[in-house]
Amino acid sequence: MNELDLGITAIQNKDYEKAIVHFNNAIEEEPNNPIGFINFGNLLARMNETERAERFFQKAITLDEEAATAYYGLANLYYEQERYEEAAKLYEKAIRYNIQGADAYFMLGKCFDRLGNPKLALPYLQRAAELEPTDVQIRLSYGIGLAALEMFKEAEPEFMYVIHEDLNNADAHYNLGVLYAVSTDRVNDALYHLKQAFTLQPNFDQARYVHDMIAMNK
């Protein structure tokens, strides 16, 4: 195996010190190869050395302005720092340069949601759900995005799918309960799912509050 492969194997074994050595060697052997900097940046991000990670991702981008995974790694750093506008631009670049998988679409949707623009978030959450239809977190977020735009008929099967795959998902029960409460006359179903939410997660105060309000007015 080459130094990059050895470094990745070391990360998989959680031997970060050894991974650092291998990625350093990889960069010394090929100083113009962005992959070494990207892998080192990902390692530093995992170790919460965000400032150093940022520099490695930026170096990778100077070496290859179409390095999709470098944009994605840098975007993740900014997202964690709540720099959502900057993160969104970088996720967009990662997508433009053909990054594989659903994650960049999902995270871009989350950025727009955090920026208070659910309408702009929705198509990216939808695309993520199309690419990863079995990912319950993506499907849940897509359902929440639909419900936020009052597309309740479309949101219901998303929440139902999540509950089918993860019966103990308190957030899915809560959102389905709220959906039934605000868009149907299925009061008992609303109460059931809201109760499931705070039973599964006893500190889910909002679920308990909504449940009690509905029960009081029943």
C-alpha cells in the first residue's frame, strides 16, 4: 500500500498518530497532489484541530480548484462553526464539481434551513432523499422540510418511513403527531405519536406540551 492507503487504514484503526506520519510522508512524496492535503484535513477535522484543517483544505483547493472533496471538507468545518452562508457556497461548489453521494445535497439543504429559507432548502433535501432513499435522517429532514411548507400530504409518508425503519425515533413521532394535529381531524393519532415522542425521550418538553394542549381541547 502507498502512504495514503496506509494513512486511511490507520484512521480506520483509530491510530491517528500513525495516520499523521503516513499523510506527512504522502505530502512530501507528492507535494502537488491535493489528495494528501484533503486526507490530512479530514484527519485534523476529526481531531478537532479546525484551524489547521482549514489550511489543509485551502491548500488542496489551490492545487486543484475542482477538488470537490476539499470544498466539502471545508464546508463541514464552516457548518460546525455556524458559518452557514460560507458553508452553503462551498457545498454548492462540491456539487458543481461532481462530488459523489447525497451528503453534500443534504448539508446544503440544512444550511438553507438554518438560514431561514426552507423553500430553498427543499429541493436539496429532496435530491438527497432520492440519492439515499434508505437514510432515515435524510428522510426525516426532507419530511420536516415538506411540513414547514405545509406540504402535509407529501410529508406524511416520509415520517411514516422513518418510524417503520426506526420505531424509537422520537423526532419522527413528534413531527407526525404535529402533522396530524394541524392538517387532519385524526386527533387520536396525533395524541398517540406525540405521547410516543415524550415517552421515548422524557425531556421532549415540546412534544408533551403539544400533547397536553390537544388533550385539553379534545
